[in-house]
Amino acid sequence: MDRTTPEPEVTPEAPPADTSDDIQHSTALEEAAPAKGVAAEHAVSSERDGVEEAAAAEEGSAADIDTDTDAASDKVSGAEEEAPAEEASAGEKGEEKTPSGETPEVEESTSAEEAPAEEETPAVAKGPAVEGSTASGEDISGQDTSDPDTSAGDGPAGPPDEPAAPSKWRDRHPVAARNMGWTVTGLSLLLICFALLMPTSAPKFTPGVFLRIPVEAVLGAAVLIVLPRRPRIAVAILAGASLGVLTVLNLLDVGFNMFLGRGFNVVLDWVLFDDAQSYLKDTMGNGGAIGAVIAVLALVIIVLVLMTLAVLRVSNVMTRNRDAASRATLVVGTAWVTCAALGLQLSGPGIAARTTVARVEDRVNRVQATLKDEAAFAKEAKKDAFGGTPGDQLLTDLRGKDVMIAFIESYGRSAIEDEATAAGVDATLTAKNEALTKAGYSAKSGWLTSATYGGSSWLGHSTFLSGLWINNQNRYRTVTAGEHLTLTGAFKRTGAWRTVGVMPGVQKNWPEGKFYGLDNVYDSRELGYEGPKFSWSTMPDQYALSAFERLEHGKKRDKPLMSEIILTSSHQPWAPIPKMIPWDQVGDGSVYEGIEKAGKDPADVFYDSKKVKEEYGKSIQYSVNSLIDYVVKYGSKNTVLVFLGDHQPLASVSGSNASRDVPVSIVAHDKSVLDKIDDWGWTDGIKPDKSAPVWRMDSFRDRFLTAYGSTPAKR
């Protein structure tokens, strides 16, 4: 019997199958199955049914065959993957096979029982749908995932036992995907609002600050909703990156306010990162410093990327839900206008916020002010009442005296008045004042307002010595590059003193020594120290003073000595702290090995609000003990000591609202030296009273020069 297809235009020629004739009837079911195990199980059953049905078909009537043929043709048109199933009848009749075991042609008609056989396997047809796809290759998301090259009539079919391509995770778990999408969108919106509302100082991080409506978010949403796709994406990326940059600057403000009591200056403060890196290297080691730098850079990149992605995410969601987003923007905008008009607030700032706009305006104003200040200060630095005074008219009332000007690191008003530190520091000042009195010395003390806070000690030093207000790095560079007369330079100009500097905190070349009028500078490399570092401090104060005695003060000279000495043992992080030892045991400093090892770990102190204050107070006690004990032991009738703090400690120790006042004292064996400043109103002793006068630090130079016989230059 000829089994060729009578109407080739109805049923397309089927490609050769990869399987033998006796299982061809199961290929359609196998192709529809998502997993081989399930397909194989049903294929065996279908094979047996197909053989029986094919035999019955031979005995059926011609009418039944014609009817079934029409039904089979309709089925072929509706489901392309079922075409191979029609070959079962050819296998039953024993048609001649190709060398590969495949039937060369496909029988159009099928047995009358074929349709019922297919209906008996609903689980096979529906099984893949449960997994996220149908037998026709259509994804549940509505996207056609079938391969056009494998469709019936377009080319050879793929292997019948090959499972359908796996669907996407979001298609298999639509509810979880939807919830995750809303979560990401919500977090993106919160991140944007946080960036727009975040304060620039740690104490201001309160819930009320974030329970406000940022006008920048309302305006940004309105713009993104109306823009076409490409401009919208560009604007969203630009807005996200800009918001990321502003967030980084705000974080810098938080850090600078915490350590230096002021915000970050985008023009001047970049140079301070080099000092910060050096500080980290000194306190954490080279590896720790590198790790910290990498962590900071990674944080910056993460902030920029996340902020950009957050804005893009919210922008896309608003675009897909344009009507709802427009209504929400209108409602929130109306609420902002209403709150602004009524001045509504929640226990602090107003609900209607324009924080970012105001902050950008402030930064722009600060940049402009900084640029203007540079030019104005250059003119100010050229004006000097004593700049043209001849040397023989300077400091005439101190001739023959050995003058020491000592700065104690972070020695601020809080050390004397804060409850956490006052008891120990006051007891030390009282005891050392008695020791000075017993040794024949007298002292007077007052207060100076430093130009810096929490750090940047060189700004305090230069303000005190130059008589100019040096409150930023730009001013410092300007003044040290000029020829403005400093207090130490005045001693040098007289020719009556040898001038030296003891700078244990300087670890590299220091060209500023020339500006300060110092004949010789002993930095950390030239003091002969062989002991361990104490965190940032390169050596204990007692050793630095001992080296000064050995290298300069203890030697015979043909003229008196004027020295500038920087004491660093009270520098943060205030751990470990050296201990006083007998002066004759100081030696080369190797004796401090055991003391340093027995000291406290900086990490255990610096981040504990209680311990850090206690250890700060102890460090001030150590520095005062070292200095006063040195004067008592090595001073003479011609010794004059001026000592002061360079700035207050950082805010975590002194408090966020602390003043910038530091103690200043003048100690002399010759009482006539102190008689010259009787009209200053200072307190007797080395502890200034709370009611003692408070002067700006830049006013000290002219007052001191005038008090001790200096004559301003004639104009």
C-alpha cells in the first residue's frame, strides 16, 4: 500500500527523525517535556498505545480515515511540535527505512484513535507549563521563547529528547520578583532622600531631620517624568552622579566638623589628605594605612555608583507608571508648598526642606570667599607694625635671657575645665606651680583663642608667632612664602640670641625654618632617638627636652638661647602614653621600649568616649610634668618660659560646642620680667582663672613685643 502523502500542500514534509520508527509516535511528547525523565516515562506508554492504534487504523473505514486525517491536519497546524507523531503509522506498515533507520516520508493521515491517545497524556503537556513554559515554547511572561529554526515546516526538528530551555528566575517566581522589585525601588528612594536631607555634623543626625520633604526630589521627579527616554536617562545619570559627589562632600564635612570643628573646604583642604595618610601610617602601620586608603576609595566609588543606579531605578519606575507618578509628584509638591507657607516643623527644622540647594549655595559662597580671601590676605601680610623695626629696637627688655617658647599639643581649655579631665590636670598644674615657686620662679596665665581646632597645629603655631590670623592652608602658604616678621624672627633680627627649633613631629625637610628665623632646626631625625614611637608621637616629650639639653641648652655659648620647642606626646590618639623616668636614665631613648609595650592600645582608647577623655587628660599631665620638671632641673635665673596649647582637642573630647581657647603662661625666675605684663590682667600661676582675659591668638606677638621694649617702625 502506498503511504505517500496525497495532499502535500496540507501537511509539510517532515524532516527525518533521530529516533527509530517504533518510538516516533512519542517524539512530540518528548519535545514538549521540560525534563528528560518525565518525557521518557510517558514516551514508553505512548509507544505501546501508538502500535495498537496503528493496527486498528488498518481495519478502519475510509471515511473514518478521512475524518481523522482532517483532524490530524488541524492539529498539525495548531501545534508545530506534534508533526513527528504522525509517523507512527508508517512504522507499523514496515516501510523501507533510510540507512539511519528513519522513514523517508511522513504519512499525512493518522489512526482514528490518535487524538484520544494524545488526550490521555495531559500531565505531559501541562508539566512544562508548571515550570514556566508551554509545549509551544511560549514563556509565561508572554514572550515567545521557541526557536524558529526548529518549527515544523521550517527545517529539521531538534532532538526529540532535548528539554525546553529553562525559564528566567522572575518567571518561575513572579511574586518574589515583584516584591524584590518594589524593595529595590523603595531602598533607592530612601537612599536619594537620605542624600538630600543628611546633615553635615554627627550630632545633627536625628530622626526629625529625615522626616521632611526635600524640594529637590519633587523638582527632579517632575523633570524626569516629562523627558523623552534618551534625555531622561542622561539627566538621571548626571543627577545621580552629582548627588553622589554631594554625598561624599557631606561625609567629608561630617569628618572635618568632628576633628577640626569646621566643614571641608573644597579649595584648600585637599592637601590635608596627605597629612591624614601620614597620620594613619604612623598610628596603624604602612599596611593599615594602605588598607584604610583603599577602603575610603572603595566607599567613594560605591556611593557614586549606588546613587546613580538609585536615580535611574526611580526614574524608570516613574516612567512605566507615568500617571501615578505624576499624581504623586503633584500631591507631594502641594504638601511642600503648604508646609513652607505655614512654616510647619517637627521639633526642629521645617518639614519643607531645601537642604541640598542651600548647601550648594553655601559651598559656592565659600569657594568665592576663599578666592577673595587669598588676594586680601596677601595684602594684609605685607602690613607689619614691627616689620621695619631695626634689631637694636626689638626686645630690649629681654636681653641676656634664655627664652623658651613651647607648644603643648592639644592643650586646650577643656583640659582644665572639663569634668572628665579637670581633676587630674588641675592637680598637676597645682603641684607644678608649687614646684616652680619653690625653685624661685613666678608665672602668669591667660587665654588665647586659637585659629584652629582639633588639628592642623601648624596653623596655631604660625598665628601665634606671626601675629596674623592663619586659619587655613592657603594663608599658611602665603605667609610662609613671604618675609613677615615672626616672634622668633624678631629674636634673630636683634643678633643677640642664637635661635633654634626642636621639632620632633617633623619627619622630613622643613623649609619653613627659614621663615621663622631659626638658625638651626632639630627634627625627629636629628635628635638621636633610638626608642619606639608612641603612636603618632615620634618620641616622648621628656626625651625631646633631654636631647635639647644635650645638643643646645647644656652647652657653653657666647650669647643667650631662644628656642621654639614642639611637644607631641599629647597628640591623638592618646595611647600609649609615656611615663616620667629619672632624667639621667633617658639616654638614647631605648629605655622606653618596655614602657611603650606596657601602654594601652590606641584602638581601645580612641573609640571609647569615656576612656579617650581620661587618656587625653593623662597625656596633658605628662607633657606639663615633662616641661616644668625640665625648667626646675635645668633652668637658671635667666630662664624665661612661654608655653601654651596650639588648639583644643577634637570634638569627641572637647565637645561639639567647645570654645577654641587655649591656656598660655609666662614663667620667669626674674620677677621684673612678669612686672612688664602686670597690666595684662593675667592670673598668677600656671593655671588661668576662668575670668582671665581672652585674646585672639594673633594679637599676642604685638603685645609681647611691645611689653618687652620693642618699638613699632615709623611709617
